[in-house]
Amino acid sequence: MSVSKHPLIRRLLHQYHDGLTSLEISERLELKPDTVRNALKNMPDTYIDRWHIVSSEPPHAVWCAVVPPEDCPKPKTKVLIMKEQKNGIRK
């Protein structure tokens, strides 16, 4: 069984905020282009940001990876909220 290339591709795309084509990814990671294309299609956190068009060649998809946001802060306890309301502190 082969090792997933998703973490390598994800890390590389996080370094290139403007994105990369699958060919650029395959060259930088020294992977087969088919391997990269298949991986990108199966990664839920990657998407085609735009298309790169060069003369008579077919358009090339420029891929980016989503950087997940931080978790939402945990809500305050009811006791702390009641103390703040009692002291006139509002947030």
C-alpha cells in the first residue's frame, strides 16, 4: 500500500498562497503528474482558484489549499456571565 501524498501536497500549497498548477507541484515534489492530479481531486481542502492560460495550450488549473480558521473560543460559564452582569461589565 502506498503512502498518501496529501500531507506533502498540502504543506507545499500552504507555502504558495497564490497556488500552483499540478505540474508545478509534481516538479517540486518529484512526483508523477497523475499522482498529483488524483491526490488533488481527493483532497477536500484543495480547490481550483483560477485557470492559467498560455497561448495555444489547454488551460491549467491553479490549485490552492484552504487554511482552516482557529477554533471558536469556548463560551464563558453561566456563573462568570452573571458576575459580569452584576458588576456592569458587558462584552
